Amino acid sequence: FLDVGRQFFLTRMKSQASVKKLPANVEERRTREFIKTSKAEHTSTPEHHSAYRGLGQDNSFNLEDFKKNLKIEITSLTPDEMVFEIVGIDAPLANALRRVIISEVPTLAIEEVFFENNTSIIQDEVLAHRLGLIPINADPRIFLSRDPNGEPRDSDTLQFDLHVTCERIEGSWDKTEEHEKYKNSRVYSKDLQWQPVGSQVNGKPIAPVHDDILIAKLRPGQEIKASLYAYKGVGKDHAKFSPVSTAYYRLLPEILLEHEKFEGDDAQKLVDMCPMKVFDIEDLGKKQGVRARVKDARSCTLCRECIRHPGWEEKVKLRRVKNHYIFYIESTGILAPEDIFREALKVFLEKLEVVNNDLK
């Protein structure tokens, strides 16, 4: 009886939805966040299927509508950073994708360090931690995860050697600059020497992503000699395995102006007070003068500077579009940012498959 009643209700709601839309003010609150001087309003999105039952609307999730409305567009792409926009998703899905990018896309990082000699002022465990945070330019997709109970293999392990000894340069007693007085006084990531084994000999050379990362400082007589082993891992085990320096998103800003209230001096005042230069002056001709306009809403950080003056909150309406996300992925250099996104989607789909199988 309950199943029949629910089916009747959903059918009725869908038939009404085809001929009736939500009132404009309700639709605005459903799709926008309102930014006020002291708080943000309407930040949540009603998810329950009967949220708008009184208005004759069915709020159930519709897969076909989701497919139709979902849009992904890359707005900026460099070797180290990608900016893209996703339209048609909600916060839980966006945040799940962000968390997968940060903590579940695998990379290789130095996991074990065996010191033969370390007479620097840095303790062994601190130095090992610093070495582990150096990003290694090795494609994790061609390596396997290491069996913790097995022996290291060429398919799951990378070996590096580090051997640096500091010496005083002869005849440098009257010098003042460090590089003129000492040889090897600074240990950099470029001093890590990869030792290929097995099939790695015929592969692409592997080295740290950046060769100028400072590891330690030495003085004459001090030495660091160690063997290092890198394995495959994910960021949720340790941050050194994360493929990104950061990955975050923000909602698309939306700014509405009461144009007739921003003419003449007020227009210029609005333009001058915005630190992000979001507004601009529009010339309407000699008779009508000038007025303010929104030049670049995407640059708005919603600092609220434009609505702090008494009465301006009604003249400038700040909004955020709830289903429009601007994503930023900043790579550590191990993988290209677009590859990180692809690998994150694969991991995310695997998680969905596990959930789907459990439900069955």
C-alpha cells in the first residue's frame, strides 16, 4: 500500500512539475546563496523529494536531468595548475572529488632511509622526514604497490643514494661568502642519485621533480651518507604521497547591481572600493553621464567591501551559485594536473562500484 501510494504521489508531482515552476523567489533561494554583511543566508540546498510538495514540485533526484545539466569546462591549464568548472553537482559530490584528489591518487615517495653516516646537525629522523617530502618525478601508474611482507622488486621500489661531504676550499681563509669558503656546504635534492635495478635500467631516468630543494647545510668535516627507498602510497597514509600541493574549489560569484543607484559619484566610489577591481565605469553619453557595471564577477572574493556602507547592501546583491564550482588543482610536479583529475575520477568510480555491489 505504501509503495503504491508513493508511486502515485511521485507520478502526480511529476505531472504537475511539467506545467508549474517554482516561484521566482523560491527558485532563487534554492539555487543561490545570499551574502550579507554579517552572514551568508540560504547556504543549504533542500534534498528531500517532498521539499516543495506544497508548491506541486517533485524534488527527487533524476539521473537523466543530471546527465543533461552536468558540464565540465577547463578554463586554464599549465604544467603545474589546472582551473576547471563543474556545473550541475552539489557540495557532497564536489567535496568527495576534492578529497579523492588530495588523498587517494597514488604517487611514489621516499619511505625508508638507511643512514651509514650523518654528522650534520640535523637528527636522523628529521632528515629522513625532509627527504620523504621531496617529490619524485616517477610515473606511479607503471609501478605496483609494494607488499609489506615481501622483498623489494624493480616493479615496486626505487633506490637512491645520497653521499655528500663538506670540505674547506684551499686558500679561502679570507673569503666571506659561503660558496667561496666551502665545497658542498649545502645538500640539495639534485644530490640524490637514482640507482636503477632490473628493468628500470631501460626506463626513463628518474630524479626529484626540482633539483634545488635544500635538504641540509654542512660545514667542513660533516658528511651525510645514506641509502633511500621510495614506494607507492596515497595521501591518506602520509601527506608526502599527495600528488597536489593543494586542491580546492569555490562557488561561482554572482553580483547584481541596482544600476540607477550607481551613477555619477557613487559609481566611481564603488569602483574604487573594490580591491579585486570587479567593477568598471560605463559611459552612457554626455546627457546620461556614467554608471557602474560588473566587469569581472569571477574575480570577486566576496570580501563584502562593497556592501559595508549603510544602505549599500540593498543596492549591491552578492550571490553564490550553489551548483557551479570552480576547481583549482595545483600539482607537485609528479603528475600533470589533468592526469591527476583523470586518476581521481577512476578512483571515485571504483568507490561507486563498491557501493553499487554492496547495495546489490
